[in-house]
Amino acid sequence: MPSAVYGQQPVKLTGVITDTAITTALLFTFVKYSGDNKVTPCVAATDVPCGVVQALASINEPVEVVALGETQLQAGASLSAGQLIGTNGSGQAVHLVPGTDTTKYVVGQVKRVVGGTTAGDFITATVDCMAPGRAA
């Protein structure tokens, strides 16, 4: 019997709740752990992302977060396919250079860019926030 699901599916964090309201401006941005089973938006370029938020949520409500796999992401600056990415102070994806951005965490790679990528535009990326490493 054929499967109704095609292709690889992302790994999502289960049962996490947000301690910050996830508004439209925060959709498809990086979040970090803020306590037991809680997430909050990344607010510093040196934060350790645990995933990318996928849906709107109110404070103390469950929220969908992709930790591993393909996802949309808000760009924080101009990006190109193949570039390594991490977070900026707004939770948006920015290009990181190993050996230069040594205090920041590489958690993905740009897969597709449609049109220009200025802050707030959307890209497609593969992310792996399961065990992030610094861009050393």
C-alpha cells in the first residue's frame, strides 16, 4: 500500500510550549530553549537555536518547532544557496563563516532563495539544531 507521505519529513520538537507570544513577525525564525520544555525567540547572534518556529501561538501554548529537516526561514540579510547559516539578534537566518564567526552556531544551509533576500524575506533551508556546533 503506498504511503500518503512522500519524501523526508522534518523532525519536530514534541510538546514544547512558548514563553513568548509567537506573532506573524516571529514565524519561521529561530527559537532557543528557555526552560523545561519551553522555547523563546533567539535574541542574540550567539544564542543556541533549538529549531525554527512554524506556527502562531500564545504564551504558554504548544508550538510547532522544526529541529531537523527542511523549513522556510526569514532571512536577516542577503543569502545565497549553499551558504552556512545561523541566527542573528532577531532570530533570522544569516550567513556564517567558519573561522570568522567563532562565537556563533552553524545550524543549517541555504537550499533555495527566491528573488532578493533582504531582511524579512523567506528562504528555504535545511536545518540541524539537534547538536549545534560553533563556526570555529
